[in-house]
Amino acid sequence: MKNLLVTGYRAHEMNIFSRNHKGIVYIQKAIAAKLIPLIEEGLEWVVTPGQYGVDLWACETVIALKQQYPQLKLSIISAYRSPEEKWKEDKQEYFHQILKGVDYYGSVSNQPYSGGWQLSARDDLLLRKTDGIVLVYDEDAGAGSPKFYKEKALKKRDEDGYRYMSISSEDIQFIADDETLQI
């Protein structure tokens, strides 16, 4: 696997409203646990849509992993131009800070948001340009934006062997519990 899509919930879908939320660290550890074996097997690019939530936490994780694995590359491919422009100022600053560690940034549409077609086009491109996905999604926690990625990724898996990997809330809780026991 050379190119991997990493995405999942937006922050508000996980009831995370602060960048200092203690759960983010465990989500990032779960993402790193999935990425490290893939990097050691030859993963070259991690690609995200750049939404505020799992996407940007995955970017932070990859930027940190690049210290140990300098060959790893990171890309954000958004659906439309300047997706962050309607975000609060602190979230915009965070996004721009992340962009400093990205190797490639682009958008599917060079227009501002004009409709769901841009999101669909982005999703189709990301699935077409990657060999697999790590999706932070838990059906038991209720449907959210990752549901659509799961449906498309599983269809692609059945059609051409696309690799589907998920991180559930249980996976994240296991990491948190394990770390708490070690203290």
C-alpha cells in the first residue's frame, strides 16, 4: 500500500469542542498504531480531506511520525477552496499551522462552497487515488459523516480489493484504559 486515506468524525460529532480535550490524544494514538505497521511496509502518503476533527488530528499524528519516518508524506485534499474561512479564528489558526507540515495541499474545486457535489467529487477522488482507508467510525455510536466513506470504501473493497481498516470507540477506549493502568 502506497497511499492511504485517513478520515472520520468531525470534532463536534464526537462532542469535542476544545483542542485540549483529553480524548484527542487517544484518537491520535489509535491512528498512529494503525499507521506505523503500514509505514514500515512501505506506505508513502497519508491523505485526508482536512475537515476539523479526525482529519486534522491525523495530520498532527503524521507530522509527528515524520520525525521517525522522514520518507512519509502528508496531503490534504479539500472539497473546495478555503474550507476553513467560515471557521472560528482559533480553528483557522490551527488549520494554517497544520498546513505548514503538509507536503501537498489542494482542493477538488477552486470555487468556494457551492454544493454537495464538491464533497462527493472530493470523496470519489480520495477513494480513487488511495489504496486503502483508516476510518474512525463507530456505527454503535450513531451515524455521522464517516458513514458515507464506509459505504463507498466497502463497495470499492468488494470491487477491487480496496483495504478497509476502522478505528472504533472501543479501540480508542482500550488505548485510554491501557494507559491509565500503566500510571
